[in-house]
Amino acid sequence: MSVCLHGYWRSSAAYRVRIALNLKGIEWMHRGVSLVQGGGEHLQPTFAALNPQQLVPVLSIDGANLTQSLAIIEYLEETRPKPPLIPSDPVGRARVRAFALAVACEIHPINNLRVLQHLTGELGLSSEERGRWYVHWVAGGLAALEAMLANDARTGMFCEGDLPTLADICLVPQLYNARRFNVDLSPYPNTGADWRLRALSLHGGRQPDHRCELAGGRRMDSALTPLSIPVVA
């Protein structure tokens, strides 16, 4: 049975699931759901039938339509446990989940597309004011993440040790969007490491800036490009 990810090329949540699918080596197809074209394809009845919340992503897998990116990734972890994306020890699991939730529940929700559209639409903010809103909340969130990484001996080449976990899967899309909105990442050397972004982006067709391929709903090759993990002296 084929695996199909319904997502949008600039969606942080869909980006998380793409990374998880790639790291797990799962063969999948992408079906583009534009959040802007025609007022938003996610608001159409056909998509609402997949997800009553009318949000991306939706992962069609094993005869089910799963929603909410972290729940989807937990499902993949439970049904396809290799390679693991969550540590085996209780402290490590709690730390990784806390970091992931700090991104997905604290930073992302007040800066996603529908919030930004509401700021410039219903509330009448200018693009400049919207940009200041974004930078204010993202910078504060990244400062907290930086402290979580800098002050913990468990931090390695990735957020938890030397292998990517759910924490990195949530962080990388947030860094991508922070760069889009010109957030200065220099105060966050642990959080904003460029090599982490390059390593987890895998190869070009899976990065959100490859709009033409993702939006077209073409089949995506499941072969993984090995992670380029730097050697730290």
C-alpha cells in the first residue's frame, strides 16, 4: 500500500514529516495542497474530508489518514522503529520531546501562515509590522532553545547526542523559516548551526524551496543521501 503525504512546500509541519519519512527510508508520494492558491486548497471540502482541521500535513499510510506532524512521527516511530528518532532512555526521551514541543507548540503556532494572514488582513498590520511580530516571537523562542542546548551535556553534534532525533526534525524547519523572515541567528550558535540544516535537508528534491517538484505531486524517490555529519575535534 502506497504512502502519500498531503502537504505544502513551505509548511514547517509537512517539512518535519518529510524529514522523518526520509530518515526512516520509507518510500512515499507527495500530493501538493496549496495554502494560498485559490484562497487555499486546504479549505476545500475534499481536503476537509481528510482532515476536519483543514491543516497540513495529512499522511495516508496503512489504511489511515493521520494528522498533526508530531503524532504522525510518533506513529512512524512505533510502527517502523528503525532507525530510532527518539532515545531509548526515559530522560533522553523526555528531553527530546520537550525540545520538539517547544518548537511545535510554543514558537510555530503564533507565527504560521494563518496567523500572519490574520495580522495583515483582519487586524490591518503592515508587512513591516508583521515582520516585527515574527522576529519578536521567533527570537525569544530560539533563545530558550539555545539555552536548552548550551547548558546540557547531552547535546552533541545534534540536539541529543550525535544522531538526529525528533528534536532536530522540529528545529530544522523552524530555522528555514527564521531565515526566510531575516531572523538573526548569530546569537544562537548551537541552535542555528548551518551544518545541521544541510544534514537534515537531505537532497534537493526534499527541501521546501524546491517548489516545482513538491507542488506538482510527483513521486519522490525513497533512496537516502547519507547524512553529512561533521567531525568535531
